[in-house]
Amino acid sequence: MHLRFKTTILNIGNIPHENGGFIVACNHQKYDDPPMIAATFKGRFSFMAKSELFEKNKAFAWLIKKCGAFPVVRGGKDTAAIDRAVKDIRMKRIFVIFPEGTRSKTGALGRGKSGVAVIAGKANAPVVPVCIMYAPDGNKHHAAVAVGKMIPAEKLAIDDTADRGRLKDVTSLIMNSIADLQKQICTLYNIPVPTREMVETAEESGKGEAESK
């Protein structure tokens, strides 16, 4: 990743000195995101990957398993995957999760899912918010990684009686931290924060130009 991208790390002092036992919650834009995080933090990693990735190509499945990936079935409650994540965190791994659940093709942050809150609560683990943006200055070989301050476990505590409101609050706390980091990157490079409205406008403009030609 260091050869492929010229990477600028913002708030490098926020990277924990510990080599594991915490969660990294990051926005999701590309398949490059997991190795980009691995190039930023030091430790042994663990992360969920959609089950389809383990079925199509045996060589690729072997590779991502060696990198700490394990399968999760999307679209339902995969309690086995949650238990695995909690176990890995307690074994002092860095658990990487993308709360949006899927990649954003526009760069705009999607809505966070509650899985990150459930895992943080069950593992009693702190969360380090991270935001990655590619080509913030127009150079496709440049990436910016903003690391937020660690959110302590006590702020993310969830007990067995926690309702949906508490899960939503914890998820929002994490996603808002990621959004603040995205704004920080955009401010540094003097670019607008990506929004769905901006992309839709650009797409409509592109269609109009194509039709005029």
C-alpha cells in the first residue's frame, strides 16, 4: 500500500500504542480500505468480509483468511460472526469494521448499522474512528487517512437490556466521529464534503451533456 499510494496521515498521535484489543471503525469506499488500515496501524487484525468472497476464488479466500478475515452473512443477524469478533478483540487483535456495511461509490457517508455498537458493547472495547479519502487533491495515487481520538469503552457500554434507542445512540456517536474526520480532510484540501445530492446533480449534468451531443 505504501508503494501504491502516497499516504497522508492526519492526527498520527491518535494511533493507539497498544497493538490490539480495540476496534477500528472506518468509512468504506474501496477494497483497498482494509490493507490501508493495516498500513496505518500496527498489530494483528481481524475483520468481517461478506461470505461470497470466500466462495468464488479459493486462492483469494486463503489470502484474506491469512490477513484475519472471516465470513459474515449479510442481511441477517449473524451471531456467530459477532461472537468471533468479540473473541478476537479479547485476544488483543485489532478488529476492523465498516459500519456502513457496504462501499460508498460516491464518497458520501452512508447510515451506520448497529453491528459496531453491539460488538463494542459485548467486548467492552474502545473504538478508534477512521476516515479514508482517495485522491483528495485530484491525484489518484494519493490517499488521506484521518485518525480520530479513541472513544472509551464506557461511552459505548451496552447491557443485555439495551433497547434500539441506545444502540442507535452509540452507532451515531461513532458515525458522527467519522463524519468529523471526513470534514477535517475536506477542509485541509479545500474540497466540499461529498453528499448524495452533489453526485446526483453531477450525474444529471452528465446526462444532459451527453444528450446535447
